[in-house]
Amino acid sequence: MAPHGHLKSSNVLLTKTFEPLLTDYGLIPVINQLKAQEHMVAYKSPEYLQHRRVTKKTDVWGLGILILEILTGKFPANFVQGVNKSEDDLVSWVNLGFKGVWAPGMFDKEMGKTSHSEGQILRLLKIGLSCCEPDVEKRLEIGEAVVRIEELKDRDGDDDDFYSTYVSETDGRSSKGVSSESINI
């Protein structure tokens, strides 16, 4: 599978059954690089910004940013353009505020919070942060990220001991790794 190279929220469409469809696949070489660069920098991984190479791990970073954007309701480019002055980027802002528990100002206020959904939202946030691991070697593979997201769907309503089997070695090395002891669900 080739990297998408242009993963962002406006390039993800949903079908009637809420299945995602990616658009602009393979169009990165033909877009106006100068115009798109300012907007796209918020979605690009640290290694892309340094070496200008698109890889599968670049797309994993983009998926993580997309997850964080959906959950927080914050547009990543607003951080780059100085609209959100508290942090330089969305990942830093989430890392600063996420302590493994529900933080009222962290999530999009339009997202309905129930006792059932809170655990799933926190787990999805954790997946998003794992996709945005700055160390490319520790960052999730795209397949692993998809499996974890699918597990959230499959375990709908079954919160018992999910974290004990869910936390991987990568999560433990992450700067914001979460264990069953550090999350209150």
C-alpha cells in the first residue's frame, strides 16, 4: 500500500453507513505545493517536516491528527496560524491537558458524553496520541491503529479490563502512556 501523503479531515468522506472514503489519493504531486504547504503543515509528521519524505508512518501521524481533531473540535491549522496561542500544535495541546481522565475543556462540546461513551472517547484519544508519537520507531503501524479502532467498535459497552489487554509496549514507552492504574473509568 502506498502512502496517501495528504491525509486531513477535508479529504475524508463518509458513506451513508459511515464508512470512510479517502479523497485526493495520489494527488500530492499535482497540488499547488506553496499554497497547500501552510495549511498542510499542521497534519505533517515531524520526520516529513525535516526530510520532506512521505511514508506510511507519515499517514499514521495524519490519522492521529485527524482523530485528535474530531475529538477536540480543534482545527490543527489554527495552532500553526496562531489562533490557539497556548501551544504550538494540536498534539502538544492535547498532551498538555490529557492526564488519563475526562477533562471538560479537552473534548468538543458538541460530542455527547455518557458514562458509556467516556471510556471509548478516552481510548480513542489514546490511539490518536499513539499515532502522533514523535519517535517514528515507537509510532503505531497503520494496521495496528486500525485494529485498535476496530476493537473499540467491537467492544462497544464492554469496558471491563479493556486497558489491561490494550496497553502495549509502545504505549508504555510513550511520553503519555496510560495504564489501568492511571485512568479512572
